[in-house]
Amino acid sequence: MATSMSIDLSFREDVLHAVAKVDMSKAPVDSFSFLLNIGLHIHKIICNGKAAKWEIIGERQRASFISFASEVCVSFSAPINNIELYYSGSIPTASWDDIALGKAKGAAGYNIISDKLRALSYHSVWYPEETSTKITENAVVLQGCSNYIVVNGIYDKKNDTWRYGGRNYPPYNIIAYRRNSVKLISNPYIDIYYLDDNNTEYVNRSAHYYKDVLEYYNGELYQKTNVPKCIMACLMPVLTEGGAYVEGNVLMVTTVLPKEEYELVQLNAHETAHYWCMGAPSNWEDWLNETFAEWSALMYALDRGNTKLFDFMLNRWDRLEIYKTFPPIKTEDGKRPDGVHHRGVILLYYVYLKHGKEAIRAILQTFVSLNTKNTDELLKYLHDKVDSTIPDMIRRGLILRDYALL
């Protein structure tokens, strides 16, 4: 049965105001629960047109890169056909490291409400997440944003609203640029939105590298497939530090576009690889998504004969040394490991040193081809179809701190 959620969203100064409307009329429920950022205030909850009670039963962080959220449980005297959640507030921006370490519990990697840019990250849990009833249809309707361009949105001139969603991806990454401030560089492969003319050179370079990397992955490293046109949203200069991530095959968000050539190549190569290197759970198994995206980028450097690029990407952040400071990949509590971008990369580097480039190619291609993406499935396939010594080496590496012992 279809359950839909539509969120009416507006901004007043630096505060977001939202009304989330959930229609469960086709499958009524006795109770309803969800997560919402701990910095947002719930004003009222209406069920079937009548006031309902709710209780905050705790708070938790679903993954290390996601904001802390309150667990909210709604109770009502009759089966719930529809529910309206009224809430508002501000979510501060903080570094990914501080969020992961719990130093900025309600913050997000970016949440910006300014004159030139309005950006809400779905990692900030600004919307009801992990609802007890699965949402199958979703949309966000932005009010009073006629002076803005909403990336991936559709403008309704009659109602002065932007509608975002209904395209087979969660519509909770909101990126809205003021019309008279935004710039756009476009080619058949990618559209890049940005704000600062001083970054035009780097935006053009990024478009070039994206095309080259995409052509390498799509048909050379991996089986050719239909990749939708990418949209990259740059948040600089409003933000001056941060990272990047991809939402499905649709939107690449980067807080800062690097000016150094190798850093720019690495950003495009890693994030583009997530079109293929994705699907493993976001718990400790996330090492697969991140390690294989980075090694796709490293294979790009190797296959292009660019050893300097390879060396730069491999040992950026002094990875060959600092990986030892992080706990083993397979965490005791099953959560996403600290250093997830480093440990797995160096583990596969040791596999590369022992087995060579073609072994890495086989590992990457095996992961991408799996129907169920997890470590056990990967190692089983490698054992049966590729080389039984490779999964043994990886399995030991999941629990070791120093890979020199492999």
C-alpha cells in the first residue's frame, strides 16, 4: 500500500518552518514514530484532524556522518489515517569530524539559510526520518522561493512554489540558489551550479575531469550503463571547508571545489565512482562503498599511466601512516568505522602489492556485479571465482591494526 509524505517548507530569516503531511489512509496504523534533528522544535501533531500526543523517548545518531536526532513516538486514540507534524528551528553547520566525534550533536555538514543560498542536507535529519511506516512516495514543496532556483526542482508559477521529488530518489537534499547570484556551466555530461566568479576556472576543470573519469568508468573499468546527467552543486564561498557526496545517480554536492589539480581529479574520480560503488549497508560494511570508490579512482590513475596522481591519492592525508591510528575495519559494535576512508584503501594497497593491478580490477568488478553487496558475499565470490588467497588476506585485514602483519 502506498504511503506518501509531503513537506511544506519555508524559510523566515535563518529559521526553517515545516509541515510534514503523511497519508496512511490506505493502511492505517495504531502508532507512528520517527527521527527528527534534536535542534528542531515540534509545535503540534495532528492525527485525523485532531490533536495528538507525542513523546521523545531518546536520541541517537544513525551513522557517524549524520546528525543526532530525537526519537519521537506519536500516540492516538484511534487508527491513524493521516498525520501532520508542525516543527521549526535552525541546524548549525559543523565539520564532519566534529559530528562523527559527537562534539556537535545537532549540527550537520551543511545547513545554510542565507540570502544567496538555502541548503539543507538530508544528513541533518531536518525531515521525519526512519518513520515506523515506510514512505513510498515523497515530495518537498518550497514556499516563497520565486527568487531562487531549486536544483532538481520544478517551479509552479501559479502557486509560487518549487516542488522537489517524485523522481525515484529522496527529495531531502535542498539546494536553492538566488537567481541573480548563481552561475551555471553545462555540457552533455554535467551541470555545475556555483556562486563565485573566482571559481569559474576550477568549475571548468571539474567539468573536464568529470567527463574523462566517467568515460573511463562507464565501459572501460565497469560494464557500460546508462548514467544520467550529473548535477553538481557547489556551496562555496558560503562554506570554505568540507567534503562531497553523491545522492543516488542524480546530485553531487560539494562544499568546496579544490583548486589543486590532483585534489580536483580525486574529488571527481571518487564521487563519480559511487555511481557504481554503492549499495553496501552504512554500518561497518560501508568500508566497501568507500574503499572501492577510492580504488576506482586509483585504478583511473594507474590505467592512465599517471603514477604521480596515484601516489598523491594513495598517500593523501599521510594515509600510509595514519591508518594505524584507527580501529580495525570490522568494529566490535558493528557501527561505521572511524577512518573508513583510509583503512580499507591501505588494506587493498597491500593486496595490490602482493597480487597486482588485475587482482584489484577483479575485486572492484566483482563488488559492482553483486546483487547483495556485503563483505561475506564479496569474499565468497572471490574465493570461488578469482583467487582463494585474496579473501583470506582481506578477512585478516578486517581485524588487524597493522597491515605489515599480513
